[in-house]
Amino acid sequence: MRSAEFGMRNRDADLQKNTGFCSEVNCIMSFAVRRICLGLLVAACTMTAARGDDWPQWRGARHDGICRETKVPVKFGKDENLAWRLPLPKRAGSTPIVWGDRIFLTSPAEDDDTLLLICASTKGDIRWKKEMGKGNRNSRGTEGNSASPSPSTDGNHVWAFQGTGVLGCYDFDGNEAWKFDLQDRYGKFDIAFGMTSTPVLDGDRLYLQLIHGDGNAKTREALVICLDKSTGKEIWKQPRPSEAYGENEHSYASPTLYRDDNQAFLLTHGADFIIAHSLDDGHELWRCGGLQPDRYDPTLRLVSSPVSVPGLIIAPSAKGGRLVAIRPGGQGNITDTDYLKWRFAPTPDVASPLVVDGLVYLFRENSILICLDAETGEKQYEQRVTSSENNRASPLYADGNIYLAARNGTITVVKAGRKYEQVWQTSLDDSLTSSPVIADGRLYLRTNGALWAFGAK
């Protein structure tokens, strides 16, 4: 609403300045008519901001991994329902985003040092490549690199973050609006495998979590940051204190948002806690632990990100440990209160959970899919999907089915529900760590070597 009101005020001011017409219009238009116009403007802005056939950021418009489209590809493969295959310069784990006829993704260049923001068309060709900087860093062989965070878009601009610390904003033609290095502004990153957390775009703001450290909580200050998306200027910054130590000071998870009819807040995940923050100034509303085993594990760094739906937040941990289900609300430390609904083990280590129609789906790194009742945490089934290990991609839901992308290139479609039922399975014969995307009736999959589009040509 604030953006719409600001836009109307600017429009009236421009009319008055340029034509002198605004005062006459104000005399004619009643207050009620002006409110109706404002309502129409808000509705138009809302439809533009999150159209149902776009995938504007990692895990989609609502940050939940759910696509609301129907008539999406279910049977597909190298020789079936393939629209096109676009070779990419290098491997990367960032998930593509889609708006209209444009696809955005990040990647190292052929030299494996330069970091790129790439714009492709939905016809399967490269529109432009923008160099964001140099200094790509590969981690643990093929495990990850500096092109792991995913970009975001609002339909007019695209924001991209690289693990080197460079964050930039570009228009749809690749022109730079602003760019800066987070490490210059907020201090050097100290994180073993790179800063891979994806920023969250919401309205006119970008939210980031910088949870990292040197093994000494007394000298390390984790930060939660809110930036103006148009300028890159800081709106607020808040410290994120924790008693976590060792590897647990390093979080590779991404923040997310919680929204229902009564409340909205930012969620950051790492250093033994999931924490809710006010959107106004970032102050802490509540925190929930319970992610650690009974005997503290100093290697329990968090990679898998939380997911929320109205009335429920699912917070994973790592390395086969605990996952907690949280009822939103409360104040202070809610770990030992009724706001912690239930716990379950094992958790997925990297892939983020999925919550659909009262069920929670966990796709573990060993290719086991677990289905839980969202209200009670009771297990409905546990099923191995493929033989792949070290899976990284998060599951996607669309039109009654769940799409699972395994590290070895096996893609499995499973019917959503309390019983396991496989609908389709195929192999692309190319490793992947990026999560699947559906936009405008097409399924997009990014493997190490290419971007694949399945659906109508």
C-alpha cells in the first residue's frame, strides 16, 4: 500500500507541475473515487509483482516451492517432451528464475574465474551476459562455487548475489543500476565453503542473513540486513547474537518470510536457532532452538532452509539430526513452549522441506523421501526414490505432483498424498544441484552442463 500511495502522490505532483491539471482533477474527483482508483492501482501492482506463471526467485513467488499452475509437464526426458537444451559456460548450483520470456541465472564464465549474470530467452538462446566480478571459488571439488546464490526479479529489474560478496541490480537489458561488495560494507566473510545464502526480495526491499564466524562467538557478529532494492542503500541492520561455536557459526541457509492474515516477519536460520525478525527494523521477535542433539554437535552447520505456510514453520537442521515444526507467534525463546509443535528425525541435510495440503515432504541427501503429517509429525511413509547420494536440489510441487531432482541427474515425479506413488522417472545423464522450476507451463532443469526446458516448443 505504501508504494501505491507514493506512486499516486508522485503522479499528482507531476501533473500539477507540468500541466496545472491536478488541482482541477482534485476538485472533480471525490474522496471515494480517489480511493477506488488507489485500490485498482494496488490490485494492478499486486498482479504485476507476482503473476502465477512466473518464478521470480528461488522457491517461487511465495518462497514455498509450490507452483499454482496446472497442465504442466509430467512425462519428459532427453527424447521426450524436450523443448530445447541450452549449453551453459560452467556448472553452478544457483536455481534459474523466470519472468515472462526471460530466464536469469548466474554462472562462472569459461575461465572459471569471472562470475556472470546470464539472461536467456524462453526460446532457448542467450540474450546477454553481464560480468559481475572475478574471484570464483570452487568448494570441495564439484560441491559448490561462488555462483550458488540464486537471483531474484520483480519484472523490471533483477538482483544477483555472488559468493564473493558482490551484490548487483540490473534492468532487463543488462544495464547496471547499482552494485557493491558486501564485504567492503559489512566486513570480510569467514565461512568455510563460501557465502551461498540467497537474498529474499519482498516488495521494495532485499533481506540478507550473514551468519559466519571464526570459531569464537565473542569476536564474531552475525548480521541481518535490509536494503532498499532500488538503490542498494541500507534500511536497517541488526546483530544476530548466538552462543553457537565451531562449524555451527557457519550457515549456508537462506532467509525466508512468514505471512498470514495477521502477521508477517523475516526468518533467519543458522547458529543453532531459527529467529523471527520484525520487517520494520529487524529486531528479534522470537527464537526457537531444539535443533541440536542432546549432546551438542559443534559441526552441525545449517544448509537446508526453512519453509513456511500459514500457521506452520518447518525448520530443518543437518546431518540426519532433528527437524522442528513451529507455530508462529510468541516472544523470546520459544524452544520449550507450546509454540514448538513437534520434532522429527532425520532431517534433510541440504534440500529444503516442502509443505502441501497438510503434509510435509523431506527429500534427504540419500534419495529417501519422507512424508509427515503437518499437524502431528506422524510419519506417513518413507521411500527410497533412486540410488543417488549427496542430493542438493529442493523439491517442487505442481498440479498434484512432487518433482524430485537427484544429484545423479535422475528426475522423479511422485503423486502428492499419504501413500507413495511414482508417476514418472527419467535420467538426464548429467549431474545437477539446482532445484527444478516450473513457469508458464514449462519445466526447467539446470544440470552441470546445460539448461533444459520441457513442455510445449
